[in-house]
Amino acid sequence: MIRQYLLPTALAVLASIGGIATIRAAETAQPALARKELKTAIANAANPQDHQRIAAYYKKEADHMLAEAKEHEELAAVYTKAGNMHASKHPMSGQTAEHCKYFADATRKAAQELLAMAKLHDDMAKQTH
């Protein structure tokens, strides 16, 4: 008779422990930082989680920049292969390989700067422990 109650009780205890762990994980996980919140987050950063959240924002933005750089590199290759008469008169217009190469380099540099900011905040998070 005790066995009849033991299994359901054990399952209920395990389920509640799992539920508590899920709730705690949700409490500690902060939502992604939005661009409009960045200045306030930086000004008010007081603990490791704040700095980690800022670092995550910079890493995410760097990923976007790297994707954009890759897209511009691919477009530069297409424009180079196609040959463009327009490029001789308007070398930096949006329809030239030079334009795409310039923006690929610029966005890659921006990504590097964003990653440097992310590292800075990762380091700050370690120092505030």
C-alpha cells in the first residue's frame, strides 16, 4: 500500500524541484538589452550581471556588423565579376565594388570596436565579483 503512494509522491517532488529550478533560472536570466536602454544600463551598471548584459549587447551588435561586412564582401565580388561601366565615373556609388569593399572594411572595424567594448564589460563583470 505504501508503494502506491511512493511513486506519485516521488514524481510530484521531482516535478516541483524542476519547476523551482526553472523559475530561478528565469529570475536570473535578464532580457536582452535594447539599444534605447544602453546608456541607462551603462550609467547604472553596479554588478557583474549588469556588465554581462551590456557585453552581450555589444557582442550581438558585433555579430550583426560582421554579417553586414560579409554581405558587402559578397556584393563586391559580384560587382567585380560583372564589370561595371558606371564605376569609372562614380566609383563610390552604391552600385560598385569599391563602395561594397569600403563598407565591408568599415563594418568589420566597427565590429572589432564593439567586441573591444564587450571585452571591457566582461572584464568589469569579473572585477565586480
